[in-house]
Amino acid sequence: MEGAFRKYECLLFDMDDTLYPLSSGISEACRKNIQEYMQHHLHIEESEVPEMCYELYKKYGTTMAGLKALGYEFDNDEFHAYVHGRLPYDLLKPDPVLRNLLLSMSQKKIIFTNADRAHVAQVLSRLLLEDCFDGVICFETLNPPVPAEFMESENEEQLNGEASTFKNRILCKPSIEAFESAIHAANIDPRKTIFFDDSIRNIGSAKAVELHTVIVGRSTLVPGADHALNSIHNIREALPEIWENEEEYLENMIQSSVIETVVQA
């Protein structure tokens, strides 16, 4: 049976400053928490913290990844608990407009964020979007625990070398490897996937792995972006093709299901 053609099969969404606006204040609070952690837990000179925080973010994708790359040792869960666990989540309010938009899209919808799983759960819960996505690719997805064989190795050189590499390397956007890992984890075809993000760097990397791209929070295109949205609420106006052939596609899916049931019976 001929199925209706759908241009897109998956919608891949960044979360922070994409599903809610930068003006919410969450990102600013997060930055302050990171700087406090650097000062009070890693004992970095207060006067050096702001510039160091920014430069590491620019070079490594996240300040956390940069700190690890420089050799600072700290527990990932402890870092996330300090940085995200103290955020004023009450600044985020339910978003029924975005909820209705997401629920009207039949494509697979996945969150792709550098943040940890607990932060994702808090944000989606506050926005009342927790049941709008089919999956989440987050810090824990891209950075699983250090393999036990390295930690238990009797070979000290191997332990200090390879295990140290696993321990200190953080995989995150905008690295191409992070995007490739996300595509593999989600089992998606990048050429049939739209990626939404507020970061120019992330958009550039997404385009490099053949994702269709949408820059959010801007009215003009940036390098690598196929579309620009002032707000995530403008999806339907800017990308009506997401809903194209929807009725025909769903009708064919139902008919296919009915035929399969009859054949099995």
C-alpha cells in the first residue's frame, strides 16, 4: 500500500532557552550557581571566575566540560545538584500553547540537552510538558558511568590513563560526536529530522550532521539554520510542513494496522 509521504519523521528539541524564553531568568540563575560552585567548591579565585566560566563555555560547550578538561575533579551528580538543584524553577509556568502544539504533531519528539535528567524532569514538569515527548537525550545518555573494568583494573597504568580519560571527558553539544551519539541513541534519520536550538554553535554542528535546523529566539537566520523562530510558539506559522499530509498519513497508518490485524487473524 502506498503510504503518504512525510518530510519529517522526528523533531529534536533543545530544552533550556528553547522550550521557554531566555528572559525567564533560569539561565542567569544557572550561571550564578556555576560560578559559586567554582569559587566555593573548586577554590578558584573569585576575580577569575566570571571570565574563566565564559571562556570554558566557549571552548568546550559547557563550563563543566571545560573544568573537567583542565583536570578539576568533582562528582558530576554533586555538580548538577548544586547548579540545577538550587534553581528558581517557580519562574517557569505551564505553557498550554506549546503543549497543544506538541500534541498536535504526530512525529517522534525527543529532547536533546546537555543538562542532567533531574533538571529535564523539573523543567518539563513546570511547563506541563512531561507527557509531550517520546524520549530524552541528556547528560547521562552521552556520559555513562566509567566502565567497571577500568576502575577495577589491576593495571595501574591503564587505570590512570584510560579511566582518567573517561572520567575527565564530558561529551556535550556542540561537538559533532555528541550529535552523532544522539542520532544513534534516538535511532533517527537526520535527513528526516528537524532540530530546534537557541545556540548558533549547536545549529552549525547540527547542519554538519545533516539535520534540518531551526534557530529559536531570533528573527533572522544564522549560519547553518534553515529557519528562524522568534519564539517556539511560532512553529506552525514557520513550519506548516510538519502538519502536511497528516490526515492522509494517519489514515494510511490505520488502514495498514487493520490489514495487518486481519492477516494475522
